Amino acid sequence: MDWSIQDIARLAGTTSRTLRHYDNIGLLAPSRVGSNGYRYYDQRALVRLQRILLLRDLGLGLPAIAEVLENETDAARALRGHHGWLRQEQQRLARQIASVETTIAAMEGGEMIMAEDMLDGFDHTQYREEVEQRWGTEAYAKSDAWWRGLSKADKQAWMERQRQLARDWIAAAEGGIAPDGDEAQALAQRHFDWLRGIPGTPGGGSNGPTKEYFVGLGEMYVADPRFAANYGGQAGAEFVRAAMAAYAARNL
């Protein structure tokens, strides 16, 4: 049994144009092409598409997805890994939901709020496996050691720098400026410099992050609602992605 490109686009929440693009770059070929020129996809192609969509949700760009698919040919094994990550993410979100609900109930009832209850599910180490899957164990180990080594004041300063950068990105996106214009590119430079200071960033240090990492991070901001929220939602994240891509094309 196979499905037409229109059927697959509808079921996957994507477009026929996107599926044709995947075919053109060698990422997802149709299982057959009909006499009418329509593309059709069988079960094996659908499994590959599912893996592509899962990897996109992890924030990987298309070149990185192609590399992963080429290196991991056992689809069932790969999907088990994805399944495990999704389960962990489900559990983490359930803890955060319960934590917020507890805080709301305590505030509305005039009760004392316990820090342990408020912050359950927000431990940054919950992202360990996600970071390691995306960028390797060394990247997580370096960034984790760096973060734990910061003083409370340094952590607060770093987080404020991050928040201010996000606020400036949102203001730029809402201001309707061009992502490849001087103002947006100055923000992209600040973003690049901010990443440069985080140990474990691929290609980090004095040279700053690699082009692949910088562009891929912009893709992740759009693909992952958790990150898109930092930039005012989907539209803001898309603006940041475009500005980062333009910066990478010019400078990296």
C-alpha cells in the first residue's frame, strides 16, 4: 500500500512542496512516481519521514538530519531512541505542569509556597540526554561544569543577559526590520558572542560557534516551541533564524 504526496502532506502537517524539496536534496525519495508524475510513498518511506520529523523537532537542520539517517540505518533502533527521549520529555512536562498547578493553588489559597514544589521539573540537568544527543557528551559535560562553577551573582547576570537579548530580538521582529539589515545583524553578532562564552558550544572558544551549529540553532528555535517562546513565538523565532542564517552566510 502507498499514499500520494498530497495524502502524506496532509497527514504529516506539512506541504507537498516540502516533500518535493526533501526528494530533491536526497533526504526522502518517493517509493514510486506514477504515470501522472505524482509521487507515492510506501510504509518504508513513511518510517523515514517519521524519523525526519522527529529529528527536526530535536532542532537538527536538514544537512544534520541527512547525516544521522546515513549513519543510523537501523530505523527501529533509532526510533526506540527517539521514543525514549519523548517519554522523558513527557515526564518532564508533566512535572512542570504539576509544579505550576501547585504554585497557583498555594497562591490562591494564601498558603506558603515550597521551593521544592515550585522548581520541580525545572532542573537544567533534565536536558542532559537531549543535549548529548544533539551535540555530544563532551558538549554537555563542559557546559554543565561551567554552569555549576558560576556564582549565584554570575548566574543571575548571565540569565539577565540572555533575557535582554531575547527582549531585543522580540522588539526587532515586531519592528518589521529586515533580518539581513544592520540592526538585526548587530543582534546576530551579540547572539554569536553570547554563545562564544559558553563552554561546550561546538566550535566555541575564541573563534565562536561553527557555521553549522549557529545555523542549526536558529532552526531549533523555530522547530521547538520551548525556544520559540523566548522570541515571542513562531514569527519571532523565524525572524531570529533568518537573521542568524544571514549572519552565518556573511561571516562564518
